[in-house]
Amino acid sequence: MKRLAIVATHPIQYNVPWFRRLAVQEGIEVCVFYTWHADEKAKYDPHFDREIAWDIPLLNGYDYQLVAPRPTVKQKTFWNLNSDITGPIKAWGADAILVLGWNYRSHLRAMRYFSGRIPVYFRGDSTLLDTQNGIRRRLRKIFLRYVYSCVDTAFFVGINNYDYFQKYGLNKNQLTFAPHAIDNQRFSNDAIAHETEANRWRTSLGIPADSVVFLFVGKLIQKKSPEILLRAFQKLPHKNKQHLIFVGDGECEADLKKQASNAANVHFVPFQNQSRMPVVYRLGDVMCLPSAGPGETWGLAVNEAMASGRTVIVSDKVGCARDLVADESIGHIHKANSVESLYVAMQKCCERNRLLLKGTHCGRFIDRWSCEQLAANIGNKLRSAA
């Protein structure tokens, strides 16, 4: 029996499904060590400017321990999470450690401490898509090579992430593919019921059944470039046959509503919790993620949209673009920060029936990017370790 300690800040809806699948693999015992919190109470999200408590269970199906920071810590930073988690991990008897993100002192200390004692695995989704110049770039390279010098294996999530790890000192023999994935079944199951509910919702918004609906889902913040999407949409001809829905809250919301104040075909839906997301994605026919960054490392909303049977338009600054939007049978890639490039992509999405057929293809494609495959690849690496 191999024991794998996973270090993470808190329960996240994207990680928990593969934690559960890894925990039931033969010959493996898993314990997740949370360094910020391990509860399902509401926490303040500065981008949504509200307290968020996910309405799906995140603490069952796997073992975990909380190595808590001081009670006064309300938001996680590099310095304020628990500075030493090595003791609890040693007491548990880990045969290997998997760290999710180095950018907290406790995580980095664990990586350095266990290096040379037990295999140190790492998983992150950083890319090279956000450029830096001059001294900052040189200093970043030195620091990141130091960080990853203690990693035995990094689990890369896609092509852009693979390039990142290679740039910062890891060779191909240290890199194992573990795809960025969501719980596909949660979005693909009960498809007919979700489609029916989404159609009723569209009708309540005054959207005709034959209209093409472009959909944005997420935080209305600068890095996700929602204003670029609105401007590109406003250029489309025959706008009465097309609608745009923004689902979410954030700092850009007021300006977007002002710009769209006279547009009956632009709709705003407030933040929706996790249990509603399989219906939310079916509100649209095309899910758009026009992010310019910095920091759009992957874009798991793209996985969710595809698992819901929807095609996508993404910018070339979205980390998943090279992997998930490989050709136009899946979706379209536009140049970030370019209204014209996004407008051209949107013009190609003008017939709803064809879009829904393309969405069916997307649903089959994303099955290959699964939590089952992610967990299997990590499990195989652990079992093969000396």
C-alpha cells in the first residue's frame, strides 16, 4: 500500500472529484492536507465581492486533515498559511507527497523538506502566455528553477503547461501527463432535463427558440475581457436573431450594463451556484472565454461547457486553447484583446442547429479529458515509484 499526501489550500470543486477517484484505486491510500480551511462555510471572494459557499459536497469520499493557520487569517497569502505542515505529513507516514501550487510558504517548505526523503510530485497549471520583460523575467527564471529543483515529477495538464515546466528546469523524463479535468458526468448526466430547464429559462428572458445565444460564465473582471465580448457582439449583423448572456458578478458589471443599456438582446444573470451550472451552460449555444489575462492559466469553464454539449470560442491567451480547441470542429480561437478577431469567430456561429451538432461532438471529445484519466496517471506514477 502506497501512501500519498496531497497538499492543497482548501476544498475546490475541480480537485475533489479526482481526489475521490484516486482514493479508491487499488494499492493507494490518500490523505489531503488542507492548509487554509476544510469546511463548506461561506468565504469572501473579492472578485465576486460576496461570500461564496458552494452547494455541492466537497468533503466526502476521501480522507483529509486540516493544518490550520491562525484563526485571525481570513484570506490566504504566501506568508499567513501554516508555516510547517511537515510534522503532520511525517506522522501520517507518507510514501510520496503531491503539492498543488508552490505559492504559499507552507507548500514550498514541504517541497524543500521532503526533497530527497520521499518522491516529491507537483501539479500546477501555469503557462508562458503572459510575457514579462527585463529584470523581472530573469529573476523569475532564477527563482522558479530553484522552486522546481526539488520536484521529482511534475504532472502537466496540457501543452502550454508542459512548455512552462521545461523552461523552468524540468526535463521530459520528469513530466507526466495528468489532464486538466472536471467531473464530466455531473454536466453530461440528465442532459434532457437540463436542456428542458435551460429552454424554459431562455424563454423567460425573452429569447426566441431559433436564436443563437452567446454565453459568458464567470467573474466579470478585467482579465476575462467581458467588454471585448460585448463590443464584438454589438458589431454582429441581424442582432435580433442573436443574444448575449453574461452570467456572474464582478467589477466590470456596472460598465457592461451601461454599455448595453439600450440592447434588448443582452442579458445579465447574477452569480449561480455549482448545482445550477449544468443548466447554466445550456442557456447558451456558444460559450465564450475571451480572456486576455494575465493569469488565465487553463479555463476550466471550457471543459464544463463541452461536457454540457456546447461549442466554444476562446482567446489565444486561454491556457486550454491548444489542447481543447484543436480545430473548428470543436470551436474557434481568436486573438486576445482583438474585437475584430472575436467578431470574425462569432460570425462563424450563426446557425443554432449546426452549433448544437458541433456541441455534441464537443461532448464526445471532452470525455478523453476526465478525472478518471487524471487519477489513473497519478496512481500509476505512484505505484511505479521505487
